[in-house]
Amino acid sequence: MRIQQLEYLETIVKMGSINEVAKKLYLTQPSLSNAIKELEKEMGIKILKRSKLGVSLTNEGREFMIYSRQVLDQVQLLEGRYQKQVVRKQAFSVSAQHYAFVVHAFVQLIKTVDAEEYQFTLRETETENILSDLTNFKSEIGILYLNHFNERVMEKLFKEKDLVFTPLFKALPHVFVGRQNPLTKKTKVSLDDLVNYPYLSYEQGENNSFYFSEEILSTLDHKKSIKVSDRATIFNLMVGLNGYTISSGIISSALNDDKIVAIPLDVDDSMTLGWLKPRQLKLSPIAETYLEMLKQHIKGYGFEIIQ
């Protein structure tokens, strides 16, 4: 086994294509494929599943990547200590549902990075993609919520995918509306108050299960309903159409959310927001730093971190 083989494998897993990685690294596709096959033969396992759509990790491959990442991190430490001119780019990826505090902490993290080169990724994405990103090592951390409605199904999925959920804080549901919305005159709104306003929610792709919804009370019927894919669009529709969505209540004026108002929703429910990781994965120092910044931002919004 060679370090270079592990580096090749890491890049293939990130890009999902041996052919694309070969082009990127100026290698022939057969030589790159043979390097991975030699690694699989030496380890006595099948690491990659190959198909016409690309490659993905097998179950054994996912476990192998946990240890491979640790080896590459140690190599980076050695190179940083003894070969100052050869330092790998700092890399970090997080996949999350659409929350301002996730972005805010990510911005702060990047501002503190003391490196000439880095490669960071923030994926605001569908719930199913968060789980997929973690099991395929596209992201180190995932961030989502649980409540009494979805927790049994989600915890079953976590167990199947060998992921660990750690709660961060508990929030009461709020309605997000534009600052000019008539509902802003209320200190609290009920479901009846919302009936005539467009309901905005994030689409969840092909697996559009109620359990994967980013909004609580996802099984309720709505007279007017609009699905979107990103936070910028949902905020524009709140302002332009007097639409609303249901979320945690955290709004970041530092990230241009000043046109949006959060109003408590009068329902008997709550959301536990937390982070996910593969069970056997030891978090990198940069991931640990991100989590600490995340907690500081959450505290700044007046929430208590769950110990």
C-alpha cells in the first residue's frame, strides 16, 4: 500500500468518477484504475462499486476510508513538520439543512484559517443528501433537526448508515415572514392565522418523504403551497408574496436576513437541532473548531447548548 494510492482514492471518492480524476491528475484512466485495483487486492476487500454512472464506496470501502483519512491526516502533519514546502490544502466539508447559524459559523471559520490554500465546502441540501454525503465521505459533518414526528424514522436510518447524532440545542417553532407581512403585528401566530398565506417549504428531491421535510407539521394540508430549493429564493418569496415557512426562529441580520421576522408559532411541538458524523470517524481539528464556533453562535442567539 502506498500513500499515493490513498490520495488517489480520496480524490475519486470526492469526485465520484475515475475518468474525471484521471483527467484532473493527468493520468491515464487504466493506470489510475489499476492503482485502485492493486490496493483492493492488497487489502483483500472491494472498496469501490463501479457502474455506468460512476463509482461509489462499498460498505467495506466506507470503513476503509475512515482509516485512510486518518493516515492521510498524519502524513499531512509529518509534511507540515518536516517539509514546510509540501503542505496539503486544508479541507473541510459540511452538509446541512437550511439554517443561518450554519452559514454564519462557516464564514467565521474561514476568516480564522491561516493558510494560503484551502478547499472548504458548505452544502445546503436535501435531508437525504446529508446522509448520503456523510456515508460517502463528501462531508465530515451533517446538521439537521429531529422532533417527535421524524425521530423514530431518522434514528433508524442513522443506525443503518452507522451515523451518530449529537444534539446541539432545542428550539420552539417559529414562523418566518417578510417584515411587511400583516402577521408581524402579532406576538404569536396560530395555524388558523396562516391559512390564507402561501406556505413555503424546501423540496426534498425524489425521496419527498414527510419524515425528510425541513419543516415541522409537514403532513398538514395547505391552500397555497410553494416548494423551493434555496434560502435566497424562500426569503424573496416571503417578501414578495407574503409567504411563510416554519423553522427554528434563528435569523442572522449579519447575513442579510434583516427583511425577515420570526414569530413564535402556537403549537405543542419543538425541534432538536444537532450534528451527525460517521460513527468511527475521528473529527479533524478543523471540524472540531467549526463545531465550537457553531456552539458560540447558537449561544449568541440565546439558546442553551445541550450537554
